[in-house]
Amino acid sequence: MQVDEDKQSDTNFDVVDAGQAEAVIEQKTIGERIRRLRTKRSLGLVELGKKTDLSASFLSQLETGRVVPTVRNLARIAIAFQKDLSYFFRDDAPVTFRILRRQERVRLQRSANASANFVTDSLSALISDSSMNPCIADFRASDEEVTFQPRLFEGIEFTLVMEGRLTLVSENETRTLETGDVAWLDAIRKRRYTCEAGHTARAMFITRHRRN
């Protein structure tokens, strides 16, 4: 026996209250967004009404939040301003900061071009820019020196030694990086970081790929 999916869903979920739905729409400040678009273009309500085939009084009620627009009417307004319909529903609040708790970080034990004693905590979840990749790296104590050799790419690499000491070899140059030292490198250059045998170190690596 086939069950109507719509009817089945009604039995599994609570019915949405109309008042709650209207509250969600009000939170999106659709009316205010319409008004901002209109005033930015120096359009009067009558002019916008002619473009959308909606009355000036109706548009006034939309802007003040006294009526809830239908999708069809909202689409007319979006087309008039050459906007996507999603413009009226997206969250425009700026993101001032993000927090990634220590227990939320993804820990990776590296094997390629690195000793098993080299472990990184990815911080990429904080960054919306996919070209940037920050991580915290731990060089664990070992009977042998622990070496990390990053892959080559077009972009830059920024390194901050947080604890311990690292030896940086970049082509024909060798530098010792102590706690608190910072290095900036062209990531297209062959390089490696080494922690002495029996010692530990921690560093933050931030890489940024060059955009094409």
C-alpha cells in the first residue's frame, strides 16, 4: 500500500504556526531591503509600482512591514532591481569574528614528506577564503630529527615559531628560528623545517595560494 508522502510528513512533524512564519519573514527585514533599493535608485513608490505592476499603496505597506509579500510579488521587485530572489533572504550581518575551540580542531598525523612525529591541527574552519590555509604544527620529540618539507606552490608561506627551535633550510640558505621568530617565504622555493633530535617545537604555518 502506497502512502501519500505529504500526509505522512504531516504525521511526523509539528504544524508550523503562521505567527512563527511571519516572525521569520520580519527578521529578514524584507521591507527595509526594498526601501533601501528604491531610495538608492531615487525611485518613488509610483515609479516602482509602474515597473512591477504593483500599486504604490501596496508597496508602501510592504516597506513598512504591514503586509507579507508573496513570492510572485517579491520576484517582480527583484527583477525590477536586477537582483536574485535570494537577496531578500540572505543574512547581511557582518561576521566580526569566529572561534574554533581546541577540541574542535582536526588533528592530522602527517606522513608524506614528514616524520610520523610531525602532527598538525588544521584551522581552516575559521577561514572562508579557500586560498588561505592556517595550521598549528607540533614537532614531537624523537631519537632522530623531525623534518617537515612543505609542498611547492605559487603563493606565500608565513611561519611563526610558538615554542622551541626550528632550523629552516630554503634552497642554499639556512636559518635558525627561535621561539617568537617569524619567517616569510616564497612558497615556490624548495624548503624544509627541522627540529633537533630529542627536542620539541610548535609552529603556526599560514599559507596563501596565489589566485589565477
